[in-house]
Amino acid sequence: MGDGRTETGSAAETEAVGARLAERLGPGDVVIVSGEVGAGKTTLIRGAARALGVAEPVTSPTFTIGRRYTGGRLPISHLDLYRLEDLDGEDPALLDDYLGPDGVAFVEWPAAGADRLGRPPLEVRLAHAGEERRTIEIVE
Ligand SMILES: Nc1ncnc2c1ncn2[C@@H]1O[C@H](COP(=O)(O)OP(=O)(O)OP(=O)(O)O)[C@@H](O)[C@H]1O
Ligand SMILES: [Mg+2]
């Protein structure tokens, strides 16, 4: 990942950044993925999940806060907590189904809320940089 900051010019390139990120992930890792609407959070997570062996379509969770994929090399969770107005009002066990010692969890979330998950090993920040360009920063 070089200095932790890169720029992409297409969704496919952002998926490739996700795939490269996946190489360093292992059981119990949590990756916070933040950025504005349409910045490419789900796209990056799709690329990572693919690289970890998930064959089924990776799409945004709807009607639920997350999805779990069990067909890959290890269990993968994809949560989208932007949909929660107020996590503080939620059952603390809400995330337990998705976070565990055996798998990798990707969490779309505003960076400001990340402390709720404990100290994540990795945070990825995406930002629009004009048309199909995006900046991607890996914060460790
Ligand atoms: N360089 C790029 N990287 C990622 N996505 C790109 C890029 N260029 C164009 N796109 C397009 O931008 C959109 C990104 O959508 P995506 O669902 O990944 O964003 P998101 O950050 O998860 O949004 P949301 O906040 O709605 O969950 C897709 O339609 C994708 O094809
Ligand atoms: Mg998304």
C-alpha cells in the first residue's frame, strides 16, 4: 500500500485496492471504511471480499445492518452502520453476530463513531476527487 494513500480512476481500481488490503487481513480483524455517499466504500469491500474467496455478489446491506458471507477462506461480515441513526440507543449485542474472533469484519461507518468498536486495526478513508477519481487512505 506504499505510504498508505492512493488514488483510483475507476470502480475496478478501487476493488483492486480492496483486494490488496485483504492480503494483510486475518481472523478477528475489523476494518472501518469511511467516506461520503458514493465514495466507494462498498466497492472497496467488494474487492476485499472477493480476494478472500467470497464468490456471491457483495452488495449494500438493506433491511439489515449487515451481511455475512461464509463461502470464502474465512467468515466475512459487511456492516453498514450509516443506516443506524443512533447506535447508543441500540442493543449492545447488535454487533455480536457480525464481530467475532474467527472472521474479518468490514464496517461502513463515519470515522467519528469508530470508538464504539474498540480500537480497530485498520481504517480506510475514501473521498471523491472528481468524476471517477477517488482518494483512498489507509490509516493504521
Ligand atoms: N474510482 C472509483 N472508486 C469507486 N467507485 C467508483 C469510482 N469511480 C466511480 N465509482 C462509482 O461510484 C459508486 C460507488 O458506490 P459505492 O456503493 O461503492 O459507494 P459507498 O461509499 O458504499 O456509498 P454509500 O454511502 O451509499 O454506501 C459506484 O457506482 C461506482 O461504480
Ligand atoms: Mg456503501
